[in-house]
Amino acid sequence: MENAPQRRDSPTSHLRASDSDREQVAAILGEALSTGQLSHEEYSERLDTLYQAKTVGELDVLTHDLQVERQRPAASPVSYAPSATTDPDNIIAVFGGADRRGRWRVRRQTKALAVFGGVRFDLTEAEFEAKEVEITINAVFGGAEIILPEGAEVRCKGVGIFGGFDVANSPTVDPSAPVIVIKGLALFGGVAGKVRRRRDG
């Protein structure tokens, strides 16, 4: 990692990092990106290192040179659960439908195919494997609807041929919320995405 901060040992450096520790560091990195302290490349590098970190000391390396509040809890209710697997989640709806909602796990990569059918992803109560996830949807004479969590940054890179991608971004992006990259092809079909506030409780 270029320009990586140097490690500073502390009495807690040897302790194993928890999911909440990683969530807090992810929020700090997101804020540093939004304030210009980190470039997009530096942010991506540190985020990759974050989910490989095993100890509190390794996490401290990623944030000790940043001018942000470290003890503040994450502003977003979205939860993260890093996983060692890199296998994508494959979803197929042919002359039928597929629906993912509630407390489901969004992997780093989700691939969906809708042929004369439809898929619906509700991400508002989902658990994300990574700060940035990629959803690829190929809709052929079919469609997809994505319900996005409030505060998420959405990057739509889908292509429409006699169809289209209509995906809305959040009015205000929360640095601690996930980055959702939406890709794919809509051929005589459509992909729609809208933001909905996550229910509390």
C-alpha cells in the first residue's frame, strides 16, 4: 500500500479485532475520503486491508494519521459481516421471480439473471459482506427492482438496449453506508432502484 502509515503498538494492539471495530474504522475511512484526506485509490487500498486485518493494531495503522473522531459510533444502521469467501451469489429467475428481503447477506458480488421474469432485492435490512458490493443484473424481457438503504452511495453502470436502468442515488451520502455498484444489461427489460428509509428496531 503506497504512503501507508506506520504501525504504532499500544497495549491493545495484540487483541483480535471485532466486527464492530471494523465497522468503526470503515466509517472513519469513509469520512476521510469525503473530507479529502484520502484519495479514492488510498481509500480503496485501506479498505481492502481493513477486511484482512486480524488485530486491533492492524486496524489502528489505517486511521492514526487521519483527522477524524475515532470513538464516534457509526452513523449508519447498516451492518457489515466480512467473509473469507469470494464466491458470488448467483440468482436466476426464468419465467418466474426471485425475492431477497429482510436480514439476508449481500455478498461482495451478486449476479442475477431475469429472463421473462423478475428479481427484487431489498437491501434496507440486509447484512453486507463488504463496504463496497457489486450487483450485476442481466434482464432479458424481464426486470429487476432494487430497494436501497438510505445514505448508500450508488454507482450505476448498467447498459440498456431497448430497455434501461433507472437507479436513484441517496439525496445525502453517509460515509459509513455501503457503496453499491450496479452493472449489467437490460435487453427489452428494465432495472429500477429507489431509496427507502430503513425501519428502526
